[in-house]
Amino acid sequence: MRAVVIRTPGSFSVETVADPTPGPGEVVVKVAAVGICGTDLHIVQGEFAPTPYPIVPGHEFTGEVVALGAEVGGVRAGDRVAVDPSLFCGSCHFCSIGRGNLCERWGAIGDTVDGAMAQYVKVPAANCYRLPESVDLAQGTLIEPLSCAVHAFDVLPRDLGAHYLIYGAGTMGLMMLQLARRAGAASVSVVDINTERLKVAEQLGADAVATGADALDRPQGWEIVIDCTGVVPVIEDALTRVRRGGTFQQFGVAPSDAMAKISPFRIYNDEITVVGSMAVVHSFGRAVELMGKGALDAATMLTHSYGLDEFGTALETFRRGVGRKIQLRPAG
């Protein structure tokens, strides 16, 4: 089969590699579409510590089950599936308390084992979720990032009528916008320096958009402020916008050695809650259901599609911040 292979950080190629063979409890999926995200860029650049090399990347994907290993139940050949890439050990402290995303031996398809930027990929059968009839294979690639956003809402307060401020109108910021509206927000404001992305945020229902929060008319602040950028100066500004008694969420991925300035006195005096949200846990199945119910405007979210041999072009498009969700289609 053909696959994108990153043999060493900083370089990649599209190669012919051996077809995967399913072991007990595993299936092989013929990949229909796979999304590109920031983690893939970090893996290419050698900036994602858990990744061994060489590796086939790709963790946001859908496809058709084409081969079954022994002891597989609940999945059949021909099923259209989205796949939860999470690989938790199941026995460490965090797995034992239901927090597998913090697993001490955390792994993920496409991040620590070969993934879906290939014609075929081997996955645990238990990680496969049948797609609703209303969701096509291209749209289904949005389920994995949506499951990350669903987990983010799991750790936010459930306050109907709250005012939200979201920094970043990329794929994840736009997902958070749509979920916030569905979760009963009184208003959702979005900040981004990219004015084209702000137009999309307005199209998807943002109540106000701006290139900086100073331009938004809410001097008392917002009950919930979410960073979807991972950019330190943005994070520092976002922390100042939280209303007294409100919550700041770090959702965007900053470099592991980044440091941001905060006011400990304000966190104490204004009773500000600061929460993080990392990856997927107990949220993939709910994301499948939400996609089936039309929780996301998939047509607006999906903007670019490339063949497997065009991975370099797709990656450069992603780097330039053009469009929204960018996909590879290994089958052409």
C-alpha cells in the first residue's frame, strides 16, 4: 500500500509499505479521508515528544472495515466507521479512575503507532464507531476533533445564559463556537487576527467578532473565556478578560516550554477558575451522535481535499492558515 512516512523529524515521503494485518481484536480499515491537524505538523517537525520514528501519521479519519482479526465482535466487514485514535493502557492510576487521556503510557493511532495517512490502517475493533447514515465519510473526519471539543465542554461549568469569548477562529475555535451556542450561551464572541476567519465565525452564529478584545463592548468581562490558539501573548490577554467568578480554559496547544504571566492575586480575589482540556476521553461516541444530529456545519468546516501524494502541498496549505479543515483522500 501507499503511505506518508516520516522517517526522521523534518522530512517525509510517500512510499510503498507493507499492508497491515489485523491481530486478535483488531480490524483493518480502508481509509476514505483523514484530516490534518496541528499535532501532525508537530510530528513532522519533531516537536511531539511521544512520537517514535519512522511513523505514518494521521489520527482524524474514517473508512470502511475490510478485514477482521480473531475475537472481533460488534464490527463487520463493510461497516463505515470513524475511529477513536486513543490507546490507553487501561491499568495505570489515571486509567483506573476513568481519566485515560492522562494515561501514564498514553498512545494514539497516528501519534505513537502508524496512522491513517495511508490506504489502509490497523486499529482496535473497540475503537470503531459506525457512522450515522446522515454523515458521509468526509464529514466523519470531523468527529475526532469534535470529540476533543466535547471533552472541553465536560470540564467547563454548565451555566445556561453564560457569555463566551473564544480566541481563535480556526477549526477548533469554530467548533467551540457551534457547541457553545448549542449549550445555551447567551452570547458568543470570537477574536482572531484573520478577518476571513472572522467572517466564517459570523456565518456560524457568532454574536460579535473582532481582531482584538478591546473592540468588543463588554467591559465587565465574560463568564467563560477559551483560548484555542496556544499563543502566549493571546493567552495572557485572554486571562484578563474573565469576569469575576468566571472560568478560563486552555484548549489551544502551546509549546511545552512556553510560560505565560498571570496575576495570582486576581485569580484569588476574583475567584477565577483555570482549567485545561487535553484530547479525548469518554467523548467520542457522543461526538458521533452530535455529528449525526447536525451539531456542526460540516460543509463550512471542510474546505480542502488532496490526494495522498499531495501531502506536502496539503501541509503547506495548513501552515499558511488557509481554509479550515484540510483532508487527504488516500483512495483518490
